[in-house]
Amino acid sequence: MTSAASRISSLVRFRPNARQLLNRLHFEVAKKGTALAYRPIWLLFYLSDVCNLKCEMCPHHTMLPVNSFAHMKELSGFMSLDLIERILRRFPEAMVVSLAGVGEPLTHPQFAEVVRLLSQDRRIIDVTTNGYFLEGKKLSAILQSRSVREVSISLNGSSPEEHLGITGRNGFARVESNVRHLVHERTRSGGPARISVSQVCTPENFTRWEEYVDLAVNLGVDRLYLHNVIDMNIDDPRLTGLPDIESIRSAVRSIPQRVGSLEVVGPTAVSASRFEPKCEWFFRNLAFDPNGNVGSCGRVMNPQSSYGNVSSDEDLWNNSYMQRMRSTFLSGDVYDCCRGCVECQGG
């Protein structure tokens, strides 16, 4: 399915309201600038800063030394339902809400209530999770909602040993079982619209993509994401991006885009010399953490109090931080972390 057809299919299924549709149309046709007349399309909620894993590539929870990562987030707890409602009232035009962030969203003690709240508000919901708590009332809330577009499980390993090495927790069997149960129940109940699994790819493991494809096919999911690892200044030579050399490009080209009914989204060889700032986060998205602090980048630059806060009366979508960042991307003179990020490489 083409991206345009996929968008149309989503609109038919999720029935956004007229205000959301008009705002999305404005976004599609508007010229990029520092100040934008349309409103954010996506809201990213850092539902929880708490995580049960110690993934080695995550600067906020890794057990490895982190070397002066410039965008470390001050960790707190969970977003309150009151804060979520305030944000939704302030940005009624936003069509999509992603539940992700630096923590595990399903650790939120009111996760089921959050999903029900967003479903009542007719938002499209995307959930990114490590899969450990994809069960019980939290799973039921996802299955019962017709607003959930995608549940993406960060599986990170094709075996118990690899999963343990990456995440620091011996729970591969539990996550695998939860994914299989989700797929089975989705077939029975009709939701969510898409189930995906992801694997972080480094120069050390990405050539084993066939193992990840085989596992995804066996699980019966709809999509496999082979994500580039992003350099977060973690002190480990394995945690570097895929270099833009011919052998890497050739290997990436060998990855099929589809295997049976499984869609495969491959990694990207990143190149500072051939860099083009293709990222659209600052032109499409607003992020909020449990303290109401604002951000926009969904990969590296986490919300900070200096970027703005929902308690302020200022136009957060066009405040000085957002305009400065848009100007940066329009000029192409971006941060070093952007040059190694798959978003900017068009992946």
C-alpha cells in the first residue's frame, strides 16, 4: 500500500473530525517556515520516565558509561490524567497521539484509563512498548479501542541470549508470548490496526536481518522495523550507526521490503558528507513529558523546561525554541546528533 493510500485508509478507519482534517490538509500544502499557521499534527506523550529495562543503547537507562550526552532528560514519574486532558484541550486539532518516550509507557499505573481517554477524544493512538506489560487490563484497553493504529514492540533480539544482552533482562519468552497473544486477540477482536516489532541495528548485528525477518513472520506481525542505532555518546564501540560505505549500502539493498504479508522497513546507511536535513518533527509534532515540559524531536532531543511548558500562556507551537529549531533545519546547519539520525537521512 502506498503512503497516500495508507493515510486515506487511516482516515476512513479512525474518522477524525473536521477540525483535525482541515488542519492536516493545511499541513500537507503549507510551505515550511519558522512560524506556522497550522497547528501540530502529532502529540508525543512521554507517558512514563520509568523503565523496567536497561537497554544498552538508551542513554537514560543504560548501565554503560554515557559520555556527555547533550540532551539527557531529567527523569521524573508519570503523566497525570489532568495534564493529558489540559494538553488535549489546548491542541484539539492534533490527529495523532503517540505514547512513547524515554520510559516504558505501560509502566503507567493508569495506562488503560489513558487509552480510554484518548479513544473518547477521537485521536489516532500509536503505542511503542517493550512488551513486558502487554497483558491484563492494559492489553484489554488496547484491544477494545478502535482508535489504536499501531502497537510497536521493541523486541530487540531473535533469541533469549541476544535479548538479554541488549536489554539487560531475561524476559524474551514473556515478550514473545505477549506478542503472540496480541496477534491472536487482534484477529478475534479486530484491533489494533497494525502490530509491529522492531530491532535496533548496529554494524555488529544488522547483517543477521534474516533472523529478525524469520521471527517476525513466525510471530504473525504486520511490520518489522530494522532501526538504526543512534549515537548517544554511550561508551561502547558497538553502538555506532551504520557507516555509509558500499558494503553497508549493498547489504541494506538486499533486505526485501516484503516477505509474504510482512512489511519490512530496513535501516539506512548514514553519511555526514551526504547529509540532507529531511526530519519533519519540528514541523509536525509537539512532545510533552510528565512535568508538562515541551519538546518536538522524537529521537534524541527530549523535552526540557527551557523549551517551554504547558502551564505557560505562550504559543508553544510557535515559541522561540520551536522557531529557532525550524530555522536551524531550514538552513541545514543542524546539531551533530542530527547528522547521524535516521530521521534526517530520510529513513
